[in-house]
Amino acid sequence: MERVSRTDVTAATAADLSELADIAATTFPLACPPSVTPENVAAFIAENLTQEHFAKYLTDPDRIVLVARRDGRILGYAMLVRGVPDDDDVQAAVTVRPAVEISKMYVLPDSHGAGISAALMAEALNRAPDLDAKSVWLGVNQNNQRAQRFYVKHGFTINGTKTFRLGTRIENDYVMVRPV
């Protein structure tokens, strides 16, 4: 009988920074529409997903960074951020406050379909009240139907749209929300 490894989802620590940045650089391009240039992807990673940025995220009291591990290896991560930005579209879409954004949720491609995303989502929703949330929201590219189906399965509904700057391009996202 084959042994099934358990997924452990915990808060990230400083010891995870190198692996976390590597996973972010590997997984972020997977969620980008095909029209996004490699230069724009690289610029976003350099501006937001380096070890230095993750080190700041770990010490920010308005953020929780989660990592999902199996057999000691980080296979994915999620980041929760307290609040709603001063974006008119997001403000209109996220009406139940206080709110927490799931700002990032990515899993390595060799672990897609293995329950890692579900484990991360369960823990993210479990921890949202730690940031005083009454609702959880996220932005997802309008062309990313696979992610949209996953979020609907976890109770999210489309409440509006917003734009997202990725390098020199403006991408169109849905704003999806669910109560805690």
C-alpha cells in the first residue's frame, strides 16, 4: 500500500524565504495570461516576489504568509492581506467589512491536482478571522477559468471587476468575495 503524504500548512518563517521566493518566481507566470510578456512577468517578480519582499511580508502585522509542505518540501503558498485597497472598483465589490484579501495563492505545477490548493484555501479561510475579517476577497484574471472554478467551489462569488497593472499592460480581473 502506497503511503499518502499529509499536507501541512503553516505560517512561513525566515527559514523559508529562499524556497518561498523560488516558488513565487516559478508559479507566478503560470497564472498570467499568454499575452503577458516575459519582461513584464520578470519585472513583477523583481518588484514583489523576492526574498527581501517576503521578509518584509513576514513582519507585516497586516499580512499572513502560509506555506504548504509535504515531506518537508514547500509546494505552494498563500498570502492574506488585511483590508481593501483605495481602488474604487474593489471598494464597490467588497461590501462586507472588515475584509481580508487572498493576495496570492500559488502551487508548483508538479503538485497541481494533489490537494495543495485546497489545503492552502482551508487554512487561509481558517486564519482570516485572525485579521478581524468578516469577508475574504481576491482578484482573479478574467481568462483564468480554472482558478475561477476553484474559488467558486470554495464559496466565492463574482462581485465586480478591477484592473491589475502587470508591467506595461493592464489586465482585467474579477473580484470574488465570500463571507468568513
